[in-house]
Amino acid sequence: MAVIVDLDAILLELGQFGRYQIRNYCFIMVVILMSAVYNSQYIFSAGEVPYRCAVPECESSPSEFVTGNWGPWALPDESASCERLVPTAQECAPSSFNANETKRCTSWIYENHNTIVAEFDLACEEWKRTLVGTIHVAGLFGALPVTAFISDAYGRRTALVITAVCPVLMGIIRSFSNSYIMYLCFEFLDSLVGGGLYSTGFILALEMVGLDRRVLGGNLVSSTYALGQVLTAGVAWLVPYWRTYTRVIYAPSVIFITYYWLLEESIRWLLSKGRNKEAARIIFKAAKMNRKKLSADTIKLLTEEPEKLPQIDEKAPIEENKRSILMQVIKSRKLMFRLLVCSFWWITLTFVYYGLSINSVSLAGSSYLNYILTSLVEIPGYCISGLTLDRFGRKSCTMTAFIICGLSLVAIPFVPVSILWLQTTLNMLGKLCISMAMSSVYIYTGELFPTQARHSMLGTCSMIGRIGALVAPQTPLLMAYMEALPYLLFGGMAGTSGLLMLLTPETLKAHLPDTIEQAENMEKKKVAAE
């Protein structure tokens, strides 16, 4: 009977989070930081800018945004930005405007020219501004499956370098856009070539740590992403003009080309591809860096001739290994059911997460500071996730996060407007819990599928989940029908996702499945262990 190559056992000898893993995590966390910048920069580049109708009869030279005392004569009210009072004469006087008749403006005066709203004259066309975010998310639908294919077929490191470097070109070209259409095209291409960066970095990070350090590693990545959002707002605060801002945040990423030589490939991926000699070289290097001594059996296993190396699973026939992994997953009722459930979780996560975040820049006060605070509140959620997942299990912790999030958001419409602090507290609690759930589901999803298709399945769930991100920017429109409807939807979907956790297996202390069969039998192994 052939011996199974157990990487988790080797990692116990190697050191689950030693100097080797720390070194590589430092490199990966820089990439994760930049993935947050890539995915959130449009919030400021296409941010809202106050504007008003231009009134040629009263404008100074040069025109100023503040109207002075003539505003009430020519504009219907202070909030009117798309209509002006009809002039009856060519002079600027109270009697020169018809107070009972308005007409649509043909030109506008902007408070500043920091975003594309003023640059491309998008006043009174709010849908064009919000379309930028939708186009960015649309690019992810193509990016995630392509990146997953590259990662599973050619390696995690290759996919990481491609998705980290290619957005640099798109971002720099976009900063020279001379039209709204050109800007949209390169926003789409930016996310198309770089949208899979986070999932690639996450998978590479997850696969290099031991069983007991997965949660720590996952939450380090998630917290780094939150800090990347803080960086995005901080740089925008210092460099508000969108063209300069875009060049400042994208240009440094060209250094990620060096990652092809600085980072090692995933050992788990190499073993799944039968490239044992390369995997052995990295394991010996990691053992040396971690100052660990491998056992004689492990050394023998890693140094045997390729033809003598044991198969990962002797029960899997050669013909089955040649079949498409995708077809194997489709034919597996258990894995397809998990894929559907996980996809609903991801739709909920992006719908609620972006629904709560997207309007933060519109809150009273500094839009930059509001966004920073909204991003920072995620970190406690990730920390709670890290402290509880290994103690109480993936299912119970994630389920609790979903349900508390749902209850807090459903409660908001029933809080009197006069108790503003309680509404804010419930909103922040919902954001904290959905962040905790997002971090947990990333880890949990990766553990539910086999190494052969892990990135493909994670990428599929993430891609389908972008439906929530596409819909989230439109939720404010629902307030026209029922003011509480967005929060009721957020809360309802979060609660439903929590209940669906009952239908999937617990993965706490379980070995990462390498094959389809191992993934299908996770429930049986759990029962046997109990």
C-alpha cells in the first residue's frame, strides 16, 4: 500500500508559521495592500463633487462656486443643481428672473475639479458617476475565472505577478483619459487584468501555513486589505486631483515584477501537479530558514526518485486524473451543492459589505476621514474572527456573525431618528460583523474544496458574489419606495446566509482535502472523529 504525501504533517515538522512563512507573508501583504488600492481607487477618482447651475447673467470672472447674495434670485433653492429660474432680462437683479418658472441648466460651476465629475462635465448625470463602480465590478466577472485558471494550471506565483503588474499599465493610461468613455474602458480593463489579485494572494498565503495557523494567516491578509483601503483614502486626501492621484498609487506597483524571483511557488500546488522535486527543494529551504530539522522518513520521502514517489491517492485511477476537474465537480452532487451555498454567502457578503460602505463618503464631515473610519472598523471584525474560529469552529462563528449582522441591520429602521448614536452603533456593528463573516467565509470556502480545484471554486464563488457588488450601488434608489427597504434586504440576506451554514460540514482541525473524494467524505471523517 502506497504512502500518502501528507503536507500538513510535513508543515508540522517544518514550522507552521516560521521565518520562511513570515518572509513570504511580508511580500504577499504588500500585494494585498495594493489590491485594496486597485479595487477602491474609483471611489475617490469618481467621487461626488458639489456643483450648481451656471447663471451667465450673474457670474463673476472667473466664476466662483459660492453665489453670494444673488443665488436666491436665480436659483430655485440652495439644493437645486440641475435647474435655474428663467431669466426675463440680461441683468443680475431680483426682477430679472421669473420666480415661478424654471428651466434645465446647460452649464455648471463645480466646487473643485478633483474628480472626473468636473473633468468630464457629468453634472446632473449621477448614473454616469455610479456607473464607474459598476463597470469596475463587471471587469471582475472576467478576471476571476481567468486568474483562477492561470493559478491552478500555471501556478499561484505566476498568477500573482500577472495580476499585480498588469493593472499598472491600465491605471497609468487611464490617468491620461481625454473622455469619459476612455476612462470607463480602462477602468474595466484595470479590473479585468487585476481583479483576481486578492484571491491569488490569499490562496498562496493560505497554502504555505500549517493547519493551526490558517486562521491567523487569513486574518492577517484581511486586515492588510482594510489597511489598503485606509491607504487609498489617505493618499487621496493628500493628492486629491484624480489624474495625479492615479499615477501616484499605480506607478510603484511595477516593482512586483521582481516577485517572480523573490517568492516561492506554493508547495501544495507543486505536489498536486506531481512536481515533487521542486516541492522538496522549497521544503528544505524553508526548513533551513525556520531552523527546523526534518525527520528521516520525511527526508527519504522527499528525496526518492520521481518514479518511486508515492501517489497522492492510490485509489484514484489514472483515467480519472486525466478528466477535467471541472467535470468531476459538476458530477459531484455534494460539491455542487456546496458551490451553490457558498455562492449565496458571497452574494450576501458583497451586497451587505458594499451596501454599508459605498455611502460612507457621502456622510457629514470629511469624506476621506469617513472612509478611513469605515475601513478601520473592519479590523476588529477580523481580529474577533481570528480569536474565535479555531476555538469555536468555522460554522458556529460565521453563523453568529451573519445572524448578529442581520439583526442589527433589521433593527435600524425601528430606531427613532432622534437616537442617532444608536443608529450609527447598529450600522457599525453590522459592518463589523459582515467583515468578520467575510474573513471567515474566505477561509471556510477554501477548506471545503480540494486542492485540485480550490482556486477555481473560490474564484467561482467570488465571481458570482460580485452580483451583490453590482446591485449594492443601486440600493439607495429603493428608499423612494420604502425608506427602510435597503436595511431590511441587507438584514434578511445576512440572516438567511447564517441559517445556510447548518447545511455544510465543519472544517475545524480538518486536513485540507487534496482530491475530490477527500472533499466529498469530509462529513464522514467528522462523524468518525467524534
